[in-house]
Amino acid sequence: MPPTEGERVPDFEALLCDGETFQSTGLSEALGDRGGVVVATGFAFSAIARNWWKRFEKYGWEEFEDVPVLGVSRDGPYAQNAFLRRLDEPAFEFFADVNGGVTDALDLETDRDHMANTSTPWRSVFVLTPDREVQFAYVADEWIGPLPHEDVEDAVAAL
């Protein structure tokens, strides 16, 4: 079962991409002084992900003070960096979850029925404190709708 409010997420490690480089990084290292927002999506260049991350820029999520927004998708680090460079300002970072370890740690894995032998994380968002305690959790039950951005923004403001 994916993490819920009040639970602590595991301190996973994966390649963290910034649009130019990537380095093996633990979640604890990537969080800011006030915490962080972890957003899971299937693949970086999917239409849904492109739409979401452009919206996050419009919402001003790259300006959360000491609260980085960290993506998670199953793409490799080169694809992650290419995706981040396509954003107006690559202020976000992405964990490259190539082998599904992050997806497993968050218990978000789902098979993609229309993609043979492929699994991705459920679309989701978690607002975390610096010690990885979940302050807000949302796991979508469908693939298309937007995330509840106002709830995320309220949770970040409360950190």
C-alpha cells in the first residue's frame, strides 16, 4: 500500500537528474530544509507528464522555498535530462527509476495493460517533511486527470 499521511517513506537511492548531469542520490539528500514534493509519473515524455510539468511551472512550484519538487519516472537518466531541458526553466529534478526500485519502495507499481511486460508507478504526489514523513498523499486512480495542485500548495505552505 502506498504511503499515507503520517507515515515515513523509505530513504531510497536512485540517479537524480538535474537537466545536465545525474548522480546517485538518496531521497534524504535531495529533500530541502523544509522537505520536498515527490511526483511519480510513468514516463517523462508521455503527454500526461509533459502537461503536468508545464502546469507545475505555471503554478510556480519551482519557487517553493527550501522545498524541491522531485519527479520519479521509469526513464533512464539521459531521457530524464532531455525532458528537463524541454521545460522553460529546468528547476526540477528527476529520479531515474530505471529498475523500478523507487516505485517498489513507494509501493506504487502497476502493470500497464496496453504495454506488454511494462510496469510504471501510479501517478501520485507526496509532500514530505525533511525526515520523510508524509504530510500530504495523493495516488490517482486513473491516468489522465490533473493532480490536486491547490492541496499540494497548501501542504507545502504548512511545512
